[in-house]
Amino acid sequence: MGPAIALTLAEQGARLLLTDISAGRLDATVKHLGGAVVDPAGSGAVAVRAHATDRGEAAAVVETVLTRFGRIDRTLSPSRACRR
């Protein structure tokens, strides 16, 4: 579900920061979205390996979003980690 949501948002012009605990799944999502959407410079989407339940990693993700995009407009987490 996550890659499909990310693709829909990207097609609508959203700038995204994608995270996953698994580098392999994150790479697969990046490939699914295509290179035009995922941009290391931050103009489209940025991919970061992180664990949603690790406070330090979550804080680093927030800092990355703020550095790249200047603000957070929405959050979406289809991960099971948030269902505790």
C-alpha cells in the first residue's frame, strides 16, 4: 500500500520523504516510483532508511524533512509499527 500511496501523491506534485526499516524495501519503492520522482537534491522525494519506533531515527527523519522542505504539511504511516 505504501508505494501506491507515494506514487499517487508524487503524481499530484507532493514532495515526499520515504522511510522504511528495510533498505531493500526502500530501494524497491524508489525503483517503483522511478528516478524522476526520487531526487537526492530533495525536489521530488527523498528516501531514508529508518525505524519508526526508534526515537532517534524518527527525530533524524523529521530533521531531514525540515532541512529539505522547510516544513511538514502531512504525515502518513502505513507501517504496523504505529498500531501499538
